[in-house]
Amino acid sequence: AQSVTQLGSHVSVSEGALVLLRCNYSSSVPPYLFWYVQYPNQGLQLLLKYTSAATLVKGINGFEAEFKKSETSFHLTKPSAHMSDAAEYFCAVSGVSGNTGKLIFGQGTTLQVKP
Amino acid sequence: KAGVTQTPRYLIKTRGQQVTLSCSPISGHRSVSWYQQTPGQGLQFLFEYFSETQRNKGNFPGRFSGRQFSNSRSEMNVSTLELGDSALYLCASSLVGSGQGLSGNTIYFGEGSWLTVV
């Protein structure tokens, strides 16, 4: 079975500070991993995805994530937080084969950015 | 290219009623998935359709059903509504299974349909 755990339901940073959102996964097969962002009253927007091509994945809005198999982690980072980054972030793993529209999500992390 | 479109955006229903939600995927996408999002349970997978066939199913009661049409548009239906069905229902589409391989497995979400059951 596959699962995703996001450590910390709420993360607060100051504007300009490093953003680090943690995600650990469990998968019996090579995982396909995703980070999505959700702004209030909106759907999910894809930030980035890992599909085994490269362990360091760069996404939109300055975000990146590093796949670490030994740690079963896929943490999301951004060097300098902006007020507009305040949102809820979800880590997800794709279905068993990867070739599916089924995603298993973590519980989400709400990012607060303080001025 | 237009994104995933869901209708209606907001609706209020009474317990015991049924509801139908509609989703139009991105042009060319043949896989459509549905998710339920609630504060308590988070994002949960309902089902996936591909080429008019249900390919995956989540752990929801039979009151939740869906279908996909030949143009890839999809509907989901919830019968005998309960208060706990109040949620944001998200539709997502992707190219998976359409010859794109795993590189095509980018899943795009719509804005969602907010359902309130009273």
C-alpha cells in the first residue's frame, strides 16, 4: 500500500525566509510524487512532479523538491518566501503503476507567511 | 488551452436528495478522476474513468457513482445525500493511458464544486 505523511499541519515563516515543507512517502514500488498548492476557494495547482528522471525537481514559483530514496522523502523548499506563497500545500503519490489518475494525498500543510 | 471545467461551482441540497456534478476535462485528456475534500478527511480519491470505463475506485459507498461519456466528459452522482457529504468535489484529468507513458502522468485539477447538504 502507498501512503504519504506531511510533517506539520501548519508552518509559519517570515517573508524572505526559507520555506521547508516536509513529505515522507511509503511505497512498495518506485513512487511518482507530486506537490500541489491550493489557494483559498480554489482547486489544486501542480507545483512539480518527480517521475525518476532527476532527483532534484524544479517547479513553478521558485519551488523545488529533492527525492531521497534512502529517507523516503520528497521535501519541498523555496529559498525566499513571498507573501503570495501563503496557501495549503499537498504532497501526493501516484497509484501503484504510476500510469493512473489516482493520487494518494497527504493531509496538507498550511503555509503562513508573516511580513 | 482551456483547463478542467466543473459545474456547478456551488450548490446546496437537502438531506435525502441526490446531486449530479459535471466535469469537462482538458481537450485530449481521456482520464478523469474525482476527489472529495473535507476538513476532517482531507483529499480522498473517489474513482477514475478512462475511455468510458471505471478504472479505479476508492473506498466510498455505492451512493457515489460516476460515468464518462464518449467525449471524455464525466459526471458524478451522489444519491440519498447525508450531511457528511458536504465537501469540495474536485475533478482532475490527465493523459495517462493515452500513449503518453509516465511522462504524461500530469494530473490537472478543476476549481471544484462546493456541495453543502442541509
